[in-house]
Amino acid sequence: MYDFVGADHWAKTTLYDLARWKNGLAFKNINFSAEGRPVIKIAELKAGITDQTKFTQAEYDRDVMVCDGDMLFSWSGNPDTSIDVFRWEGRQGWLNQHIYKVYPAEGVEEEFLFFLLRSLRPRFAEIARNKQTTGLGHVTLGDFKQMVVGLPSKLEQRLIVASVGPIQKKIELNRRMNETLEAQARALFRDWFVDFGPVKARMAGPDAGGAPYLAPDLWSLFPDRLDDDGVPEGWKVATLNDFAICQNRKADLEEVDEGTPYIGLEHMPRRSIALSEWEGAEKVSSAKSWFRRREILFGKLRPYFHKVGIAPVDGICSTDIVVLAPKKERFEALVLACVSTDEFVAFTDLSSTGTKMPRTSWKIMKTYPMVKPGDSVADWFQAICGPMLDRILSNIEENQTLAQTRDLLLPKLMSGEIRVGAVEREVEKVA
């Protein structure tokens, strides 16, 4: 776990000495409020600012202020999914404990240190598992002091960053593209099926600001009036049960290959339908369920965590995840857009059962009220949003390949096993 990492001709030092590591604030010392700066916990590192984020108007030492682009290291949590290095993307906030703000030492390139920490993730996970209690583990500054690493010249640091950096940038580009596509699909769902934007615009007419903003063939498919219940004329009052079914395929672990993808709640990001993390089933020991690619996974344990996404692979999942499938192909994007809304998540949260471990269920979820449009409108929504989902899944697949390449090259780069020229040839293979 603490063996030397680096080339023989590099200067030997410790990971601890490569930076100043500033721990965040303890919760008990923070005065929370409805407004102010956000408190950045591990959850925010993974999902950004959400409705679960806490805020404070208090002022603290600027050493624990987090700004866009800061390098942060999460040192406590699930060894396999939480202990890692991150770049903060977002507004200014205050750093919570269990996260270090990383200030590179003189002579250490910031991006080089970022990739060095990323390359050491397997070691961090091993160290944390050895200290694991109640599912959590940690890596301390004491561990950093024992980890001896090599520090190349600044020129070689920059060459290493230049060779592997484009892979990381492409991963980030794909991730941001997925965020944009999801936001577009969400906005379209709200406009068509919640706010009834096209219907109300047709009701108002061009003279009242209701000019068409969709293609003529599509615009004409929307009703031009609401019925007495406030529903577009010809559309029906319905529930989620009219659009989706709950898949309940129990997995026989004796028949599950160790390489089968496994998705647990710990792998699902908050407020993102792009499920980009999973692991092999070799560690799985309790009951699990099968899911298929493009089915919808909804985290039913503590539903307020807002863990909903589209499956990028076939695999097995935790039984605390509800597996949904559209009853008809035309409903795929519509169902996913619905169950990933804040309103649906709030509905399942308010109706969940259990105090310490609240859970929702399909019995509750299927009663969620919806409107059922005409088939032609549903077909158009799928025709527009289906390709967005295709691209999201394609980006996830590409990022898996890119991350595997990055994680294969980084340890070899950081150990001096391969030099920059060899890396450039590997990068060209996946470019």
C-alpha cells in the first residue's frame, strides 16, 4: 500500500509534502440558514448543488472557501466510490470536513498532482478498506506521510499532463454534453406536458403573443383549448401506471457471472440520468434484481436523494432500486423525464414509509398523476428526445473507454514505466 511510486531518477518525497492539505469545517461549527453560501460535502462533489444542499450566511477562514476550479480530495466515505480527487465546478461555498482543499507545494504542477492522486485511487481504496467501519473508510494525512512518491522535473510533469490531459478533457466534455441534453429533454417535457405551453400559445393566438414556436406539422397536433379539468382537449387524465411497468426479475446469484455489471445506490449520481458508474458482481452476496439496457432505475431508499437514470448496460442492481420499462416504445423518454422531475421525487418522498430508512414502492409510484397526450404528440416527443438518450448512452460508453485508457496509463506514467512518447501513441488509438 505504501510502496514507492515513481521513476528511479525522480526526486523522492512523500505525498504529504507535495501539497498543503486543508481540512473542511465540522458541521457542529456551522450555523445553517436558508440562504448564503453552500456547504460543500461529498454529495456536492458528485452531484453539485441540489435541494439537499445546506447553506450558511456565516463567514469563515478563506482557506476553507471553495471556488470554481479548486482541487479537492475526499478522504472519507465508501472506499470504492467516494475517496477520490475532484475539481469543484460551481459557485463559491464552504468546505465541509472529510474533504481536503489541496494547495500544491512549490515545484509541483497542479494538474500533475491531480493526475498523481487519480492514479493512486486503488491504493487509497485499499487503505480505506483496511480501516472500514459501517461501510465507510478513510485515508489520513498519516497515510500520506507514509506514501513515498517520485517528483519529476517541472518539464516532465508538464509533458505527463499534456499527454494524458486531453483524455480527461474529453471525459469532461462528454459529461457536460450529457448534462445539457438532459436539461433540454427536461425543459421540453415541462413545456409540453406540465405547463401545456404549445396548447396555451394556440389558445392565445398570434395576436396575443402565441406565435408558433414548433414546426408547423408538430404545432398542429396540439389542441387549441383546455377542457373543464384544465387538461388539453382530447388528452386524458392518467397515472404513471398507464405508461410504465415495474420489472421484477430476481437474480439467482449462482447464475450471475462475476463480470456482470452491478449498480447499487452508491453508483447512482444525484439528479443525473447518466449512470456512468458500476462494478463487477464478484462482491455481491445479497438478493439482487436484473435490469436491461435502456430500462429506468429509480432509487427507492430515501427517494429524496433523487437517484434516477437510464441503464447503459445489462446487469443486476440493488433491490432498493425499482426497475421500470415503458409499456410502449413511444413512452420511453416521457417516462424517464417524468420520474426524474423534482415533482415526482417529492411525491415519492412524501408518501414513503419508514422513519430511519424511508422507502417508496411501485405501488405508490404508479399512482402519480399524469396526462396522456395523443399518440402523435407522444411519438414526436420520443422522436426528439430518443436521440438525446442515444447520445447520452454513447457518451457514457465512450467515457468508459477513455477512463480505462487513462487509468491504465496513469500508473505507468507516474511510475516512470513508460515515457510520454509511448503515451501519445496509446492516446491516438482511442482518439
